[in-house]
Amino acid sequence: MKLLQDKIINEGKVLSNQVLKVDSFLNHQIDAFLMKEVGKEFAARFENEGITKIVTIESSGIAPSVMAALELNVPVVFARKRKSLTVTDQLLTASVYSFTKQEENTIAVSNQHLTSSDRVLVIDDFLANGQAALGLAEIVEQAGASLAGIGIVIEKSFQEGGKMLRERGLRVESLARIKSLENNEVQFLEETEAAV
């Protein structure tokens, strides 16, 4: 998605050969116009999948998920990372390790919002090691729902997450696939490389 790639080039900050900071438009301040276009792209890629729910993780996955949900006319369910006084019973949970925060979290969704009749699209902001996407997929499985696929705004293809998810037979649609962050420069996978 060229609009997203341009935004990453113009506003993203390479902090190391592993870390890309995009807090000016995705995970601190949100560029609503860009997220609207991201939502349209996810909706177009999954429009024939019979999606009934979008599942994401708080908080950076919420903006692209809501925009996709508006296009698909479905609700968004987000997994919580912190315990809540109002969400306590009948929880679907998974353990997720955050590469960026270097911590383990138990994420949770109430089973009242995800059932075996749902066809789910998982959306998240980043894909690096694949732990968040895998945790969300595990929650979908616990609910007995079917997983249509995983939508990722930015995939760091040089890390193992995307490969691991695809090897498990999961459909992964990433809007920007980064090949390298070496030498303080973002390099994207070409379409021919991305297809491999």
C-alpha cells in the first residue's frame, strides 16, 4: 500500500535495525485519514470471507480495526492486556510476549463477544515475532470461531513472525512489508519478493 509506505518513509523513525517508531501516525498519534484508507484496504482484501467480527489487541490495533469494521459493517472486539473490574467471568485468554515492551501479558476477551458462529478477521498494527497475532488466533480458536485471516498494518519481514504464521497455514495480509531497517533506512519487500 503505497500511501502507507510513503508515510513510513516520511514520518517513521528507525531506532535500530529491529525497531521502527511510527508514533506520529499509528500508535500514539493517529492519522485518521490514513487509518480510513488502511481500513478500506483490509475490507477489500477480506470482503468475500463472510467476516462477522474483527478481533484486535489494545491499543494500537484499535484504530485500523475500527476503520475496517466500518467498511465491513461488523463489530470490533479488542483483547485487554490489563485486568478489568467489568470483564471478569468467562474469559478467553492467551499469553503474549511483547517484543517492544519486553514483557509478557495475559490478554483476555469475554466469551460473550466471540462465539462459535463468528467468522473472524484479526487485525494488528505490527507483526514482528508473531506472538500477538498467535495469541489472538488462540482466543478465536478457544471461542470455537473460525479465523478468516490476519491483517497487519506493518510487517517486519526480517523477523520470524510472518513466516511462522504462514507456515501454520494462516492467511496473513500485510499492507507494508519491511525487508530491512539496516543503516537507518526502511527498505520494503518488492511485490515479487512478498509473493514468495
